[in-house]
Amino acid sequence: MARLDGRVAVVTGAGSGIGRETAALFAAEGACVGLLDCDSTAIRSHAENLSKGGVHACGWEVDVSDGDRFEEVIAQAAVEFGRLDILVNNAATYVPKSLDELTANDWWHVLDTNLTAYFRGGRAAAREMRKSGGGSIINICSVHRLISEPNSGAYAASKGGVAQLTRNMAIELASFNIAVNSISPGFIRTRMSIVNGVDETQTDQFQNCFIQSGRIPLRRAGLPAEIAAAALFFASRECGYVTGTDLVVDGGLTITL
């Protein structure tokens, strides 16, 4: 039996990168999948491809920073699939600016997308999960909750907030049999690793600083599929006694600091 047979998952940021790989893996493991993204073309294409493989998959165009719309879509997904068991809060944004350059609008755009949306999506999903006896909420965090770098103030603050929000949600939702955990990826080759048109994981600076030096012991950037595999662990029935935990998936980066 597939690990997610009979279960329903909603994945945000499912149009590309980690979200896309997670939705595909969950579908391969038997789940019905709701795909959310602000890129309508990508999300419809991905949902159609999964449906061709016999998966019950639906896509919704939504900007998760619009909390009212996000909560509405969570409820719609539960109606479409008849229940909701898993939410992967993955959608995120990054504004590469120094503290002096960062505007108030930049700050709130990052916080609304990366943190407040996780609160509102998690709360809305929990309401649906209670109806079927429990579930799993997985928040994609970041090693930026532990370390940071220049031009990442808003992003690092948002991910630090996600880490603490995960713990508090785990405590409050435990009585409803809802587990809440997070994953902290390191450098992963996604659309977000492309800054000003350049994939930072392929630059000489990155190779020298992180790969050749061994600062990342596994000596490579990670792949979205490797984060998806971690999300599958948290979503699976084998993970029923784990909550409030963060799983670092960074090739060893944070142990070398």
C-alpha cells in the first residue's frame, strides 16, 4: 500500500521547486492533491499532468499573502476532496536588499507571505482536519532560522517566526491529533536560488565558499526532491508520534559553523 493512500494533501507554492516535487511525490504515494500557487499557468499544467496519471488533483491560483483568499481556498479544497489530512506550507518569497534599502512594503510582503500565511493556512487547515480526526501540518522553514547573511533581514526574521509558530501550533493542536512540524532546508536549487538572474549555487563564490571548502560537508547544493522526501516522512502514518520538531536538510551546513 502506498504511504498516503486515502489521504488528502494541500501544497502551497506547488507550481515549481520544492512545492512541485512535494505534490508529485504525495500523488505518487496515493494522495489526492490540491495545488496552490500564484502562477496560474504552472499550477494548472501540473494539476493536469497529475490527473492524467489517475490522481485526483486540482489547482487553485492564490497569493497566500491574501489571507482571506487563502483560507477560502483551504475550505474549497476540503469540499472538493471530501476531507483534508495534510497541509504543506511552502510558498515563500525573498527580497535581497540591505536593511537600509528594504522598504516597509518589502518587509510586510515577505512577512505576510512567509509567516502570516503559514498561520492563516495552518489555522484554516486545522479546522478541516478536526472533522476527520486529525492530520499533519508541515511548515517549510529554513536554516536562516539559525544562521543568516547580508541582505536577508526580512527573510531570516520570517523563518525564525515560522520555527516558533510551528512549536506553538504543535502544542495547541495536539489535543485534536494534529501534528505540526517544520523542515529547514539549506541551499536548494530552486527558483529562489536565482538572484538577479544568476543561480547562486552555481557561482564561483558559492563553489569556493561552500563546496570546495567543505563548509557543506556533502559538497553540493540540495535538490527539491530531497525536501519533498522529508515532507513525506512528516506526512506519513509512521510519523504519528512526532510533533513540534524541525528537521534540518542542509547537507551538513549548520554543523560546520
